[in-house]
Amino acid sequence: MGNTFTSPPTIPDTGDLVAGNIIKTASFERMGDLSNYLHAYGGTSTCLSQAFDRNTCVTKSTTFVDLCRWRIPIPSNDHTTIDFHVNAQVTTTGTGTIKFTLTDSNSVAQGDSSISITSTSMGLATVSHSFSSATTAEYVDIVMSGKVAAANTYDLDIQIVAARFLPLTSPLSAGATAQGTDKITPFGLGRLAANYPLTSRAGVQWRTNIQTMRSRKRPLLSWSGIENPSSVFTGRGKGPKSLGVGDVENMQIQAPLFIGGGVLTLWIYVVDISGTKKFAFMGRVFEVDTDGWNEFTFLPDLTNTTEESLSFGISLYKIHPSSYNQSDTLLDNLDRRAAFFGNLPRITALSLWSN
């Protein structure tokens, strides 16, 4: 049977775990099937989803200019194909090109893929991108850039960007693999069938796989400002370039967080830093003194669930930036107008992950 799995998996009977019960072959086969499935599919839901107002994420440039950036966790070393989906148009007849360029956390360039946009009304388009080399990286940086084919004639207008890593297919590759540097070993289901010895190795393998997959990162919030917008039309290209005070109330999601799930990982991308500035997220204040991506980890407060938890029957928590309005804040406001003047410290991208 090899390292196969079914989708959805067949769940083992938890009643078999009671002391004194007969050990059933089917339960072990189902446990192996479930382990293989979780490795294949865990962390492959949407990792990036952002929408823009019309006429804000636009470019009139005839050479590629960076528009947005995101930092996304990689599910495992085997997950090296990511699908990008966009909703975009050109404002008049012509061609626009959207390019996604990837670099992993080991500073290895993982190639780029492009989508050609010719529709003059908003339409969906997609491209599937495979890493150009094997990786042991924890995350990948994605930069979206754009251009048009003719100067001073029309805009490329992007309204939605979404992405997900593709799940692995059955059967999984033979032999041990890894999630970064943590080991994962798929199960050969035939070895868990009747008339085969139940070795201690299988128990160690299950335990190691569980520990590794529990640490797999889960993207909760990914956001990017629009870095270099431009337009042939007056008044367009005025979308948010940096995180502002208004985002404290508007940029939020509700997500389950799990007891024992460990710390949350927060990344913010900062430009034009000078001295030490501060930023608050979920009620915690962080100090920043370096340009580029800054990493912070913290334990979430699991006592403060949202009202919607009752409706859904699970504990939900509000994920959002918090208000910090002192003079050393990184949040933009009408007094600072950091993005307008272009030389004040500001946050231009944000990403939050949980286990």
C-alpha cells in the first residue's frame, strides 16, 4: 500500500485506546492513514488573501515595480508548489503583467511566475508556481510587482490577491522528510496491517510526527500596503501605503487559538526607521529599531473570547493591531502622514502566524 492516504481520512476509533481493549489492526492502519493525510494537507489552506479598493493597487509603469510584499510560512520541505489567484484588469485595451517573486528564509531565490492581464473588466486569473530548488526554510517572502506594455495609456488595476500551497498527493514519497529541520516519517500502511509485528519504532514515529506537525505554522493575518502605486488618471493610486490608526478598528479577524499551541509569531516590515519606535498588537507593545522584517513572539491571552464564539460553538479570539498613539508610534495618522512625506518610520507589511 506504500505511503498512501485517503482524502478525507478514515478516523480511528478513540475507544480502542481504553486499557484492556483488543488492539485492532484497522485502528493502526487508520492512524497511519491520518498521519499521512495531515502531513499532506496540514497548512495548505489559504495563506494569503487581500483585497483592495478599485483604482488603488495600480501601476502605469512599463517596467516592473514592487507593489506588495508578504511573508508566508512553508508547511514542510515537501510543499513547494503555491497557487496564486488574482482579480485584475487593464483600464483600456492593452496588456498588464503581474509577477510574483519568491525568496525563502535561507535567502535562496525560489524563482518567479507571472500572470498576463488583458481583460478590460475585472476577471480572475491564476498561476501555479513551483520552487526552483529544494528548501529547508521556515517561510518564504513573496513580492508582487506589476507593469503595463504601453506608456501613459492605461493602468493595471489589481483588486484581489490570494494564494495557497498545494497539498501533497498520495502516495507520499518514501523515506523520512522534514518540516524545516524537524523530522516527519510517512507510514507504509501495509506494514500496519495484520500479521506484521507492531514495533516500538511505529510508536516513536507517531509521536515524532505529532510533535512536528503541532509546530506547523498557521497563517492568521497577512497584510501589505501598496508600495509604489501610479496611475495615468488623476486621483487614482491613493491606496494605503502604511499601517494607520484606522486599521486598529478595521483590520481584524476572529480565529481559533489552541491551548498548548504555543506562541504567536508576529512579523512587521518597517521602512525609514530612526531610533526606537513602538507598535502594539493584541494589547502588547513592541519596540522596533531596524528596517525590514522584524520578528516578535508572544503568548496569546486565551481568557478573552469573542461574543461570536457562542454562535460557532468554538473559542474565537480577535486578531488585530492595537491602538498606540504616543509620539514614538509607528502607526500613521493625519498628523504624521508618513506615507505622504515618505521619510518617516512606518509599517508597510504585517504577518501573524500561530501553531
